[in-house]
Amino acid sequence: MLRIEQIADLDTCKHVAILLERECDSLLTRNRELARELARMKGADQLVADFAESERLQAQLAQLQRMVFGKSSERRPQEAEPEVAAPTKPRKGHGPTEQPRLPVVEVQHALKVEELSTCEQCEGVVAAWEGQTEDCEIVTVVERSFKVERHQRQKYRCRCGDTIVTAPGPVRLVEGGRYSMDFAIEVCADKYLNHLPLDRQRKMMRREGLDITTSALWDQVHAVADVVQPTHQALKALVLSSPVIHADETRWMLLTSPESECWQAWGIASTKAVYYDILPSRSVEAGASLLMGYEGTLLVDGYAAYPAIARGSPGLRLAHCMAHVRRKFVEIEKFYPNECKVVLDLIGKLYAVERSAPPLAALEGADLKHALDVRLALRREQSRPLMDQIRAWALGLSVLRESVLRKAVEYMLERWDGLTRFLEDPRVPLDNNLLERSLRPIALGRKNHLGSKSPEGARATAILYSLIETAKLSGVDPKAYLRAAVLAALEVPFRIVLPHEVGVPYFG
């Protein structure tokens, strides 16, 4: 192999680095095998412990490298499916993307009189050819603009002047406020749907001609949250009325002076709604206050607070998330490729069975019952043998104490009852991804606007994220749903609007 002082160009250096990395991996694998054999031969507990600790640290390092440099997706390479011959020859190039939702504006282009030319053959002046044009489409942008509307409410009086009547004005979000309801909804959507901090919105609006303070923008957010508070509580009741719900939590910072506090954004969800509440802790008491004595099946991850909540709630049954189990083995696959391949392939077959089952969304009555029966039959015939194979593999595995593989297996076996809950209840999904997808925008918002500056701000955040994520879950445009909920509450106090009452689709 070339010595480092003999390398003169970058490409050669890269090839040498690749070769060295492969040789290093090979030596590490051989070293682990020899260490295992030596530990078995000598029976040295300390050597086993040292090896397990070394393996654990290497696994942590690999996980950190994957988080920083690796792909965010947990998808593993799949076998290529046989290609099916296309019925028609595919068009080359990208081609224009259809825009069925954009309005079309006709723009006419014509020559001026002085620009009309003469024909070289007959020397006549060219004239407009009726009905003949050469057309093309161009997508352009219409800039957002702000304006001040001066509303003049006409007054009426009788002849004697005893009765005076004034024409009604526009709907006001805040009595006597200067900003419209639509303006407030735009601010809320930009913050909780597009993850734009209020100060960044203020700077954008200033460039567009509107001078406004960040505190004035917050006043609009606060006003919208107050108006839709009853809808927020209705979403909670809707979630808790479902026989199967999801639960999860993620941190949320309370940016108080002089120090920040780490609060928790707790979420519960069903197939119809999502509800969030931001609470000071991640304790059992906080989770129990969110669930309010719920009786049904709760699908969760491995957090220890949920079994403690279940012990205090006789009507609560826990189901556990298969995606979290799978994630444990994906993280250590580099160190145990053969062992992990077995269990990951079996879990992949479980998901294939789920994809073949009929979806339950938007089904009711006899259709829903038929879909549940089909799903239950598929799971008993196909999923149960797969789960039996996974358990037999785990019990028959011989691994070192304190090794990362053993920890992953123990994590799975300790939650086996919850992991097999879906075999007997067709309404229980295989994983908790429904709520995890809805928690992702909260994590994005946390990165952009860091947190809330007060408990009142945390409350408004929970309310607006609940409405926006419920709308997205229902396939309804979040901004249209916010507007409908605010308008309904302003017209009739405490009136509640659910997403299915708003017919504007979401194209997120």
C-alpha cells in the first residue's frame, strides 16, 4: 500500500482511506470474535463485562454517527422487484407539471399599428387572423400585500330623531381591535403550520409595507387561541371517545427568565383527531391528567410512565409500538448483521401483512365491520405465526450480558403482551406512527421558534397545534379549518366546528 508521503492527489487519498476503513472493520470484527471465544474459554466475568462495555460504547458511537451523518430514513435496502414492461414509451425529459388548482388568467399580446409589416409577395399589410393564436403557459407569483380598510357604517334615523340604527360592520376578532380575523389566522398559520417565528414574520411584513411589533402579532395568536378553546376541548373528548388511542410526548422549552425550563408536549390521538397539552413535567401524574381515566386501548412506546398509569386505571389496556422495537435492531445492525437480519425481515413481513389488509379510515357500519373481520382473519392466519417466530428467535438467542443486542431483545420481550395486542383486536395498529407523524411539526417548530415565553404561550401553542394537526389528519386545509372554527365561535359563542364540516382539501 502507498505510504502517506507518496500520495500526491485527493482521489488516491480517498481510495487509500476506503481501503483502510475496510481493513479496520475487518480487524474489529475478528477482534470481537476472538474476545468472545477467549471469554467463553476462561469464563472471565470481568473480561465479558469489559467487552460488553466496549461493544456498548461502539454502538453508541455508531448511533451518534448515524444521527449526524446518516440518512434520516430507517428504511433498509429492499430486493429489487422485477420490472414490468411499460405499455407505452415513456416521455423523455421532465415536462410541465399540471396545475389544476391554479386560476388561469388570459393575457393578450398584439402588435401596435406601427409594428404591422407588409407582405413581401403581395405588398399588403398583415391583419389580425381571427381565432388564431400561439399559446403558452407561464406560472407566475402574485405578491402578498396589506391594506388598510376604512369601514364606514351608515347611520339611519327616523324623522323625529328618536330612533337611530347603524349598519353592522365586519366580524371582529378583538372588540375594538385594529387587525382583521383573516390577518390573525394568517399569523397563526405561518407560525404553527409554516414554523415561522413571530419576529421573522414581523421582518417579512415590514419588507411588504406593514409596520407592526412582535407583541402585536402575539396578541393575534392569543386572541385566536382564546376563541377556539372550546373546540380544543371538543377535540380531546373526540379522541378519548375512541376505543383505541395513541399517546406520546416530546420536550418543549419554556423560555422564562433567568433560566429556561423543559416542559413536555403530551399528545393523544385517534384516527379522527389530535389533542396536545403542554405540561410542566413528564411524570405519571401529568400523563394521568391528560388521559382522565380513559378506558380502552392505549398505544404507546416504551416509556415507563405508561405502565404506571395503566396500573392505576383498571379499564386501560396497553399496546406497544412495533416501530420502536424495529428501531432498536436497526441501530445495532452494524454490529450484529446476521442476527438483526432475521428479526428485521420478520418484522418487515408483519408490515407486509398490514399493507394487504383493508384500510379502516372513513368506513362506518357494515363496511367497517367487514373490514375489521378481514383484518382480524389476516392477522390470526399470517401475523401470529410471524410473531411466534420472532419470540422463538429471541428466546433461543445466546448473547453476552449487557450487550446491546441483549438489551434490544429484552426491550422487546418485556413488552410482549402489548406488542401482541394487535393480534386479538383488529382496531389496534402495528405502531404508533400516526401520532409520531403529528408530533414531527412540533419538533420543527421547536427548532425554529425555540419554545414559549410563558405558560400562556405554551397553552396557545397546544391549542393551535391541536387544531392544525387534526385538520391535516382529516385531509382538510388547516387555514380553512382555523377560519371556520374562529368564525363559528365569533358568530355563536362556544360553537364548535369539526374538520369534516369544512370541505377544503389539504395538499400538504
